[in-house]
Amino acid sequence: MKILIVEDEPKVASFIKKGLEEQSYLVDQAFDGTIGKSMALSTSYDIIILDVNLPGINGFDLSKILRENKIKTPILMLTALGTTDDKLAGFDSGADDYLVKPFEFRELLARIKALNKRSTNSQGITNILKVSDLELNLDEKVARRGEQKIDLTAKEFSLLEYFIRNKGKVVSRVDIAEKVWEINFDTGTNVIDVYVNFLRKKVDKDFPKKLIHTVVGMGYILKDE
């Protein structure tokens, strides 16, 4: 699950991010509403956690903007504003849940899991990721490009999932090692490059449109050109 945290208090944001990553969630952070808006509109997330009192664009307005832009991602308001009027304003703006600070982390986790379950149930087949004609079915663990099934190993599947969830974003070899292998590789190893090449042969070789690209000196990017 990939989560966006829009929170201007660095200590609070760091606490939440660390706790969620310990639960194996992928977490992005934005420290003001304007950056949060840009990230939420350009990247696919499973959950968005919003503070209300944010620089740039406040949480209520940001929630409205996302809904106006057809972003259906579940939104959890996480704020010190705890009156009934505040909560009503949050729900009216398009938020799906509202948690008041201070909070227990286990309650935040429970809310996130409930939102994700509700979203999955309401959308039916939601565990399918798509980029161009490439489709990844997370339930069946099957990859297809067009009508052609692509046979992947478990690690190749995980690597492709990571690329798709970060489509349009350059990811470094260190990012891949930490998020896909969950270890820190010796910088001298080329295991990441080897696996990316395996994946390219299966995903791109027989198709005119290439999706996986090398960014020299920086890493890789999956994008639909």
C-alpha cells in the first residue's frame, strides 16, 4: 500500500512515516498543501493523510480540489481541530475519515486498514495496476501486456509493481534495493541492473513502445511515452 502524508510538522510527519514503513507501507511526504496537491494529482496512492492547518493550501481546500479532479483515493484528516463543526467541514470537503490529534498510532493503523478495505470492496477489482497496455493483477500475480501474458518470477513481479507504483518517477538503485529487496546492497553489486535487464527483456523487448528507461547516473524510470 502506498500512502501520502501531507503534514507540516516535521516531527509528526517523521513519526507517522517511520511507523507506517515499519508496517511495510510505502510512504511519501509533503510539508505543505501545494506540494501535496502536486503529488496527489501526479501519483497514484492508496491512502492520503491530510493535516488541516497547512501552508499554501489548507487540508479542507486540498481535499475539495482532489475530489474536483476526480481523485477517489480515501482521505484521512489527521488534525488537532476536533470540534463537531471541524469534523463536518472535513467530511463536507470530501474526506472519508477524521482522526483528532493526539492519537494512538495503533488507531491510525486501524483507520488506514479500514479505509483500504472499504475502498477495495467498493471498487470491486481494484488490485490491478495499469500503465499504457501493461497490466499487473496483484491478486492473481499475473502480468499482461496487451493480450500477451508475461511470465515473471516473484522478485521480477515485485520489481515491476514497484516501478508501476512509482510511474513517472526516477528511482535509484538504492531505492529499489531498500523497497524491493528490503536490504542495503553493497554499492559494488550489479544485481539491480541484472534484474532490471531481465524485466526489460520480458516487458519491453517484443513491443514497439518501451516503458522502462535508464536515467544515466540516477537510476530508472517507468513511463508511458
